[in-house]
Amino acid sequence: MDVRIFNLPHEVNDWTVTRSIATLVHSKEFTPRIRDENAVQRPINFKVKLNPSKAGGVGNDGSGILTLPTWDIGLKFLKWVEDSPLKIEGKRTKFRYPGSALPHEAATLDKTPYTDPDIEEEHQRKLWDLSERFRVNAVQFGVFYRPRYPSNDKEPLKPRAFSIEWEGRYDIDGEGWLSFEYDHKVIRITLGSEMKDHVGSSIAVNFASIQKIAVGYDGDPYICFDTLTPPVFEEIDFHRTLTGDRKKDGQKYRRRIGSINEGHRVVAPYAHHLRLLVYNGSFDMASRFKEMCKIAGLSESMIIRCEGQNKVEADRLGFFVPKRLYHLRNEFKRLPWSIAFQLESLLHNCLLHTEDLSSPLKEVQAMRKSPNYDERHISALLRHYHEKLEVRSTRQSPLKCFEEVRKDFTIADSTLPRGNFLCSHVTFTPTRMILEGPYATQSNRIIRMYEDYLDHFVRVDFRDEDRLQYRWDREVDGSTFLQQRVGGILKNGFELAGMRFEFLAYSSSALREHSVWFMSPFDHPEKGLVDSEFIRQTLGDFKDTKLLRQPSKYAARLAQAFTATDPSVRIHITEWEEVNDLGSEPYLFTDGVGTIAKSLGDEIWAALCAGRGDRGEGTVQPSAYQVRFLGYKGVVGVDEQLDKLPGGIRMRLRGSMKKFSVSEVEWAEIEIAQSFEHPNTCYLNRPLIMILEDLGVRLDSFIRLQQDEVAEARTINDSSLQFRNVLDAHGLGRPYRLSHLLHKIEDLRLDLHARHPAPGFDNTFIRQIRQVSMMDVLRDIKHNARIRIPESYLLVGVADEGPAYKAAGMENVYTLPEGHIFVQRVRAIGKPPEGMVCLFAHMKNVVVLPSVGTRSLASQLGGGDLDGDQFSVICYEPLLPSDTDEAANYEPAKTWTIERDSTVEDICDFIVEYIKSDVLGLLSDRLLVIADQSKYGIRDENCLWLAQLCSQHVDVQAVDYPKQGNKVDIDNDRLPRTLIRCKPDWHAAEIVSPCHTDYYESDRALGVLYRSITLENPEIEPVNQDGQLELLTDPISQRLKGLVKPHLNTNLRHEGLPAMFKRYVDELNYICATHVLANTPDNRLTEVEVVAGTILAKCSQKRWRKDRIYRMRLHASTLVRDIQRQLIEDMGSANQEQLTDGLSTAWAAWEYSQRQNHAFGAGSFGFIALGVIFDCLDRLGGVQVPDLDVETDNFEDDNAFL
């Protein structure tokens, strides 16, 4: 209902009137609307719009419109103000002439939350205060550099200067303006005249990327931006054809570009710092600009007024002119690729400019002539130099840094765990190429096939400048840019360090991270020239198949060979067969699942354990594996009946597992993508909470679970057992086997804190790990609603094979009834009848689904299947919904097909389109926001539409997009906008403290849970808080002395320990510098983050943090196992003498870590040594702790073991 407002004070605004009306309609006396008992109860929403003053200015003409959501509320309001008139600013206000509101406006008010007018008023005030623009005379891109470094400690450090590498003038023939876009959190420089030019360009500097801004005068005023990442460049159509439809006219009129012009394109990869010359008006420009930065929310400490000696001098040194770059590349080509790659990384990662790089290059060229240095040594040295450059003192020159690194550098042989290799990584952003590595990466079938040519394979990522995935606003067209930048690299390849690389393929999981494999062709002694086309042709028999006309599915099938897998065992062609699926299309009961004999499962598990640091001890042998085998993929479950059948068949694969044909191979390897030796924990998350809440689950059920989870996290300091429980529950500390170590220390009858008569073993380093672990858990709970569900597990699904055996003639076979499942961990959910043959009774840590009925149960659960999908098995009563809906059909989408055989260019086009249309996360996020804003929750029509887009919209499936190739076109499919401008508070980006003008307090469960946790940055205490203790006097050493002493080889010397420790610290430093969320010089992980296996830095994209954590953990695990191997060669096969020597070396390493206890890396190095000590003791007879009242041997004579 619309109601006219009269007799308003002329000086009041919309928000003043809104506040006055809210005191009435939100009062206890004004009875709230009666709603569905399951709907969220919210304050009544309404809208006020005052008519502007006819005399102009900021006042009103005394009248306006009040819009209320329904006629019932409107009529009640009119009667209320008639009986009790409302006064605004002391003046009696009149409300008259009810009428119908616009249907869309009334409906939106009815289902959206009321927003505090103070928030909107402050937001509008900020926009008004930031509406002023600054005239730009010149745009300059370049680099900051040191003209001179101090020659001694007393010489003062001179300020940095700025080398102008490219300049564009806009003061005579052009036009440039600087403005603040508060809603987008950017400072935008718009270049070009709307009066003269058809096309202009813009430079957008994100607030989050700004480190410092220098403001000063150099004739004209100047502004220097020292940013973490390059700005965003766009092209603008000034004179586009307008239709009059604001929605259409506001779309795609800006285009993403990589540079302003050709001259800028040359230097853009290396010189991204921005300097502006600004028009000098009649006011103090520098002061006004600084004031506007403060209004926009930028820290005052960021803005530096540069005057006198602090002035930023600007000159033109031409560090990146084409001639210099050409000369440098020619020098790189004369070096081995691994060395040239490291030199390229110094340049491309903006650590050195060409002049700075010339001195280290000469040193490298001299080292190449010396017999003391081989290729491996020099490349490892440069990799270490890269890391040291990022943390060097501002007073230290690059050459001095190189000399120090070279003087102390050592290298040793290292062995990677089976299934890993050293891989170099390349990230292409819109302007740059970022180089990393090489570091340990999980291998795949192709990498293992060409393990003598590993330098010819690189992992390539495509990301935005901040290393997050590409995202742009509705008005920005990114498709043309992606076709040129990403498509150009994919189709044309790139040159790096003197080698030419071409696109090879991708794995399905890597594609989701916008990552692919490239290779450089090489000559093979048996196969001849091996290039990307040769490898693709050898993967399967694709010729004359329908698959070749389906580029996305063809690429997905090639991706099977590039899935990260571990090798296991080879199987003969006579030992496996393909069998029919159970059920009928499209809902097969056995979709993606087969079986293996127990004997084959034993061999696979033994092969996997041989490559594991713990040899598989303390784990349950899996009942199922996710595999890749020739052209098959899926899950195989252990079938104990197979070994009993005649014929020697040990593996049965289903037709649904076959993705493409491979020429008959006599022997083939079973590759393991995942082994399911333990159940995964089942967690709540934001989508699940939103759905369960709308299905009738009570709010207090979620609150109680979160309180329990938070309480457990906060009790991490109570005991070693509690510390271990938190680590196990959240998968923390695994690279260093931290939970295992704590358990072994507990076996020594020790706890974190002293409990008479046992002393406590806690120290500063262990406290730091607990702080980081607790912060990680609480952050996950707050920002992801990641809350453990009791009595519940996340398990891989397999099929009941009973019906298959029944069909083959076996009698007395038990089969699961329709709709029933079987789960066995500690106990079984359900128990098969005794005296009958049950094909799944032995299976653990899986959920067995029935193979009978009208439709597969997996297909009813989000359209799942059994090729590796994991299912949440929830037995916790308070979370079981009182309401359920029928399962959707989830019918398979049609696959994108072309009229000819596809080529690699078609695959490249698909990758570009995938990156552009990878919107599943966007759709899911928009669904949750609208569900929060709407009183109808997930049943809002927009939410249902979004859910359909996510799962199945006509022939489109966002989930299956990588395989089916049908994109979700969010422009033509009417991506719904959020219902109101503000977003729920739980949606606040993790990366920054949210501005309260952009969010409202959500009254849904997610909002209540989010606000109940306050995160504080942990104050990590310095590592030297414990002081320097006497060696081996800590409680752990005291307990171990008596156990270790009888086995020590006192004749063994350990002179190599200092070098081992230094190499460990060097690699640990590299891990801390490489696996960060943003590549900036001062951004590094801490040692305790690596040990805990997490990254605490804030990030707005969860997938990026997850990927970086995965890579960091794999890298750290490789380092830990390398040190373990240096302490004892092979724990699993070691004899008595080798165990004794290993124990002696590990004990000396433990002692050495205590000598270095204040040094970076000492704590984690000690953990590795301690783990080896416990492993050796276990194999030498176990840990037998004496009674606590028996005095411990002082062991004084053997302290100096080094």
C-alpha cells in the first residue's frame, strides 16, 4: 500500500522520517503480522520517499510517499496514526489517500528485512563526500628502486626513487580524472574525453591492494601508489548505442584489457607501480586527497606526505626497454633450463629489475665454468636466493644478498616419496607471469611415464592479479579479454627460459582451479619426438568415436590420465573383466562402482603403505579405493567372494566405469586416486544449515552444536588429550604427525601441564601451535559454519553386490532392501541376518547402498552416483528434519556436440569458456543471500530458480559443466539480483573488517551463529620465552633418556647435523615464502602454520586457500619425510643395527634442536627427530616407562652427543 505523507518539516530527509515511523510500526504495541509459524519473524519493512523541494536544494516540499508491504498493515497504520497522531521534529504529520503500491515494490518489502536507516544515511553521506574528482595530467607506470645502498652501518639509507618506464599525457590533447568508487572499494582513473573520444580506458586501484600512497609536489602535485598487485585495466565505450532500458544499457559497456596501449604492454609485466601527476588547483590537493582517503576507509598511516628529503624522485632509467629484455633473454637461453627458470622468476616476480639482475647473472655465469658447481646446485642456490630477496634488509643490496646466500649454501641428495615429483609452476595474470618452484607435487600417469623429462612439464594457472579467480561486474565484458589472454596462451603456447611450451591437458580437479598442464616437446630414444599431440593420441582409442565430437567430454576423458594418483600394482589382462551394471538407465544402482578380490586389495594396500611415512600402521585397511585404470574410472570395493571363484578374475569393472577404449594392454597399472581407510567427519555448512532451518530444524539445535564445538576448541590448552582431539577432528598437524607424537608423549606418562608427580611438557612452540590451531578452527566455524555433527560420518558409497550374485545363481544371499543402507565403523547400522551370505558385512568405513528398487538411492541424493561421491550419514536426532521434499529428477544433461571431430583448439576454447562461465560458486552464494533476505527462505522463487540453474536448467548443469560443456549463461538466464542492497552480516568478506554500511544483521540461524563468535588475531608469543634451558633437561628428554641409552651407538659421530638442519631451515623458509595467499615480499607463513598445516591469512575465496593449504601440506610432508630418511634410511625394512644407528642419529638431532631452540625451524626439526626416536623405540621393543617414583638416570656423560 502507498500512503501520501503531508505536513512534513522541510528540512527532514527520508531517513529522519523512516526513523520516526519505525518507532511506531516496530513498537510492542503495534501488533506484528501473523505469519506462517515456520517463517522467520522480522520487523515490518517499509519505504519512505520524500518529494524534493521545488525551490531546489536538499530539503523536501513537505510531502512524500510511505510504502507498506500489505493492505492489512497499511490500514492498521492509518487507523493508528488517526487515533495517535505521529509528530516528526515536533510537527504533526498527516497520512492520507491510500492507494496500491507497485506490485514488485510491495512484494519486495514484504519478504525482505528492514534495514537500519542510519546505515543507509551514512552510506549516502559517504557517496556524497567522495563525489569530488581530481584532474589527472599524466599517468606513469614504473618501479620503485634504490639509487644507492649504504656502504656501512653508519651511512643513512636514502629514500627510494621511481623509474618511469611508461607515460601517458592527458593535460593537452587528452583528459584524465581520478575518482573514488566507494561501493566497489576502488580508486579509478578514467582516461579519455567523453566529448571527443569514442573509446576511453580506466585504471582501477583496489583499496585492498594498496600498501602506501605517497603524496607530494614535483612542480605539479603527484600521487604514487605502492601496491601489492597491478591495477585493473578496462576499456570504456563512451558513445555506445542506448536503448532506454537501464538494465541493458548498464551491461557490458566496459571491457577488461591487459594494458593501456602497445607501449604500456611491453613494460606492464614488470612495472606495475603507478604515479600520477595531478592538476594543481586553488586548494591543497595533497591534503584534500588524504582527507578523501580517510572518508573512504583507507588508513591514515597509508598516506605519506613526501616533502624535502623524503621526496620521491622520478627519472627514466629504461629498466624494461625491449633492447634490455632481449639481451637478457639471450643470456638466459645459454643456460640450462632449471637455472634460467630461476633467473626468470627473479625478473617476473618483480624482485629484481634488469640492472639489479645483471650482477647475479654474471656470478652464475662464472659458477657455470667452475667444476665445483653443477646445474642442480646453481638452480637450488637461485631458488634459495629468491626466498632471501623477499626478506632482505632494506639496507642490503641484491648483490650483497647473493654473496651471503652463496657463502652459506649447501645441497644434499633428497628422495621424494613415491608418487611425487618436483614441478615448476607458472601463473598467468592479466599482466604478469608469476613463477614458483620447483616443489613437490603429486604425479600422475603421464608424469610417471616420462619421469626422465620432468623439466619439460609445468603446471599453469590462470588467475586475476590478486591470484584469485576471475570475477567482474555486470557492466564489464571479460570474454574478449579471456579469449585473447587465456585463449592466446593456450593455443599459441609461451616461451620461458629458452624453451617453448604448448598446452597438453588438464585434470578435472585442476580445471576447477583454472589450472592445466603444459609441456615442451622432446626427443625420446624409443618414441621419437614427443609433443602434446603425441601424448594425447596415445591415451586411448578415440578415432572415429562420438567422443571426438564432444570437446568437453573428450577433454574430460583425457583428464583421467592427469588425475593426481599414486601408483600401486600391475594386473594382467586375464585377471580382470568388465561386467554388466545393475539397474537401468539413467539411475543405475552400480553407476561407477566395481569390485576387487581381497588378495588384490591386500597387494594394493601394501604398495601404498610402502610409500607412506607411517607404513600404514595404526590404520584400518580400506574396503574401497577410488581408481583410474586404462579407460576406466570409479570406485572398487573389496569382494571377499572373488578369490573363491574359479577363473582367476581379481577385478570386475562395470560398463558405467568405462569412459573410453584403450588398445589391449597385457599388463596395466591400477592407479589410486584415493583410499578410504578412515571415515571422514561430517560437518554442517552454510547451505545445509539454511536448508535444515527451512525444513523445521530448531535454531537451538545449531546453537548447541556450535557451542560444543567452540568449547572444545577453546579447551585445546587443557590437556594433551584435548589438544590431540582437536587436531584429529580438524585434520591439523598431519605433515609432522603431531597427533601421533602427542600420543607417544602421553605414553611416557606426561601431560601438557604438571600433574603430580609428572611434570608438564608444554613450551612456547607447542603453545603457538595450539593458538594457531584454535584460531583455524574458530575461523572455519565463524566464516563457513563448519560444525561437526555428532554420531555422523562422511563415507564413500558402494553398491550391494548381492543381487549380482543372486542373478548368477548363488543361493541364500542377503540383499539390502530398498531405501536401506549399511554402515560399519565401530558398530554397524543394521545387522545382516545370521546364516546368510552377505557380500558387504566385512566392509568398513563405507556406506553400502541397495541395488534394488525403482531408482538408485544415490541418484536421489543430489543426483549422486558411486564413482567416488561421499555421503553424509547423519544419526544425530535434533538435526533430522520434520519436513522433506521429493527428490528431483536429476536427469543427465545433453553433452555439447559439434559437427566435426574436435581439435585441441576446441578444447582450448572450452577452457576459456569454462573460466568465463565458472559460476557455480556465484549461483550458490546468491541463492543463500536471497534465502536470507526473503521471508520465504530457500523456497523463494529466485532461490528455486538458482537451484535449478545449479543442478539442471534445460540442458545446463553447472555441476557437470566441466564434462557436459553446457555453460550457465547468467546474462540470458536472468541471474536474480539480491533483494536489497545490503547483504547479511554473515556474508562479510573474511579479508577485511566489514563496513557496517554494507551489511545488515541477519536474523536467520546463520546470522545468529556468525555473531556468537568473535575472532581476535592470536598474539603469538616470542619463541624464546622459555629461556635457554640446560640440554636434555626438559620432561620429554628426561623420560626418554633411560629408554634410549641402552640402544645408543656411542661410536657414531654426527658432524653432518648442522648442515642437515640448515638445509631443512632453507626449505622450510621456501615453503613459508611460496605457499602464501598473496605474493608480497613481507607476506610469509609462520613455522607453526606449516606444522599445524593451515594458513591463517584472510582470503575471500575459500577454494584458493584450500588449494594453497593442500600444496603447502604436500610440500611440508615431502620435507619431513626427506629428513626422516636422512635420520634413518628405511624404517620399515631396517634391521637391529640400522635401528640403533637411526635412533642414535635421531637422538643427536633432538639434542641439536634444543641447542638451537631460539632459531627458526628448531621446534619443527625437533618434532621430526622425536618422531623417529619413538618409531625406532617401538621397533626395538617398545616404550616401557618406569614407575614415577623411581629417580631418572641423569645421563650426564652422554649429553654431548654431537
